[in-house]
Amino acid sequence: MVGHVANRLQAALYREVVYLIEQGVLDVADSDAAVCWGPGLRWGLMGPNLLFHLAGGQDGIQHFMEHLSGPVATWWKDLGTITEFSPEVKQTIVNGVLKEANGRSITELERERDEMLLELLTTRSKSEKAVRGGTNAAAD
């Protein structure tokens, strides 16, 4: 298999994002919001398998696999099969990203991203220390 695992996972999600934009299901800003405030927000805290363990309720991943894996598999059948960027979808994404950036420079966007990542990493670190019993997360 070609590529780093994280990049492959990112590519799989982005392929569906591009497909949905191409199909007119949503625009660029809405696709970014859907990822950021949906799986991206949750995945910043736990991976998909542990989150599906939570989705299974008190019986966890076992319940998820027995009762929810079928519906999830039906979603897979409906995923897009886009294999390349058409000139039209490229331009749609370029226009949408520039609109979403709203005049902010690459440097400004990098700074925003980095500040948020540092805050998330700090929060995760506190949580992991508390889980390991190393410190009281509320005291840090």
C-alpha cells in the first residue's frame, strides 16, 4: 500500500468531501464545517473505533457490531466513486476556500490552526495525565 496511514485516511475522507461538493450536496464552507464539527471534533479526542465503542452504549463495541455495523456498511455502498478532480470541481473548491478564508493570509490561518492545536494538545495532555493518575486535571 502506498502512503502513510494517516494520509490515506485523510485522502479517503477528502475523496467523499470532493464528491459531495461535485454533486452539489454542499459547498466548500459547509463541507469544512461538517468535518470540523462532526468527526474531526470527536476524532481530536478519540479514534473512530473507541468512539463506536461508546456508540454501542453499555455493551460497547460488541453491541455496536451486532446492531449498528450493518447500517454503517450500507453507508459505504452510497459513498462516491470520484477518482479525479475535474476542472470544474477544482475551481469550485478554489473559489470556496478563498471565500471561506475571507482575506486571511496563509500565515494568519496557520497561526489560528496552531493556536487551536496547542490548546487541544494541552487539554488532551491534562486528560491523559488524569487517566494515568499522574495529576488532577482540574488542578493543572
